[in-house]
Amino acid sequence: MILAWMGAALIGLSLGLLGSGGSILTVPVLVYLVGEETKLAITESLAIVGSISLFGMLPYARKGLVNWPRFAWFGVPGLLGTTLGASLSQHMTGSLQLTIFAVVMLLAAFMMFRPGAKEQPEPGHCSPGFTALQGLGVGLLTGVVGVGGGFLIIPALVLLGKLPMKYAVGTSLAIITLNSYSGFAKHVAQAQEPLHWPLILIFAAIGIAGSWLGSRLGQKVSNTALRKGFAAFLVVMGAYVLGMNAPKILHASPVHQPAPTISSTMNR
């Protein structure tokens, strides 16, 4: 389990540095390092990421670096999207969810590799309706594949919403907290297996410590270097998850036969 605990620290480190990436890491760590069943891992990841993001957001809020109007316009429609996404996930196999997850990873990597526009020192104007539409889309993704969506929220807030990076990180953490906890509540209501609460608590505690360290390191490392390094990691991780699960979708069993699960494949 040592690799799993290291993964938990990396989850928090990523959230502390970039205000994103924790959810991208959590599901693969729980599935491939801990051995959790995919749907259970998705539910547990929402609780873990939500808790880390909540504690990570507090220092930004104390410094006035959370844009609360943008949080409201982005976050509240995200609740609706999360509820819809969680309902849709009931009709998907774990392999399909992870395939979608991998594709989104690669898309996020592309967005992070792209050079961003020169940031303004203070928040620029962004239409509330456009902000709400972004929140709805990210919330939908959160519910379907169990991600907080920070790797999409940050580019949306910075590139589309004209929000400086120093505000975008704190605002992203607040939105991730809201999306993750709402998605977790919906998944728990649908869950057929008991959650592993000791695992959730340990991962959250290690991740919170990593987030604290990440926020300190983030003051000494350039945002450009962080974004490109994380984007490279997303490419590797996304390609791996896609390679593991896309063949299962392409060679799916007939409807009357149960599709193979991640855990059954790993135990062969």
C-alpha cells in the first residue's frame, strides 16, 4: 500500500499546486494501486477530493482569493450537472466510465500544453450565462466519472472567464468542493456496496497534508512549468487508462452476459 499512500500525497500536492488534478489521480490510484472496484472507487474519490479541496481552499479564502460571484454562477449550475451525470452513470459500465475518463485526461493535457493568454492582475468581465454553461458541463462530467473537474475549471476560469491564476486556483477549489460533495451524496444514494471509510479518511488526511505542502511549493515554482509538467503526466496516465479499457468497449460481451470488470481482469 506504500505506492497508494504516495499516490494520496501526490493527489493533495497537485491540488495545492494547481487547484486541479486531484480527481484525475484519485480514481486510477484507487483502482490500480488499491484494487477497488471501479464504481466504488469513483464514489470514494468524490469524498476524498471534496475533503482535500475544502481544506485547500481555506487559505485562499482567508486571503480574499476566492471569487465568490464566479463561484456561484459556475458552482450552482454544476450541482444540476452533477446530479444528471450521477444518474447517467447508473447505465454505464465501469470500463465505459474509465474510457471517458481517459479521453478527458488527454483533452485536459492538450488544454494545459497550450500557451495561455497574458493574465490580467484583476478579474475581467465574463457573462454569467456563459459561466453557468461552463459549470453545467463540468458538473455533468463530475457526476459521470467521479472527478471534481479542476483540470477543466482552471482553463475555463483563466482562458474563458478572464480570471487571474491567483484567483482561479482558490475559486476552483471551492467549486471542486461543491461538485465533489454533491456528486458523492448522489452516488451514495445509489450505492450497492458499502464504502471503505477508513480508506477514505486515510487518503483524505494524507492528501490534506500534501495540499498544504503544494500550496507552499506553488509560491516558488512558475505556473508555466507546473502546467506543462502536469500535462505530460496526464498524457502518460490517460494513454494507460485508455489502453486498459478501450479494448473492453470495442469487444464488449453481449448484453445478456456481464461485462468483465477491472478487478476481475487484475485478478486473472
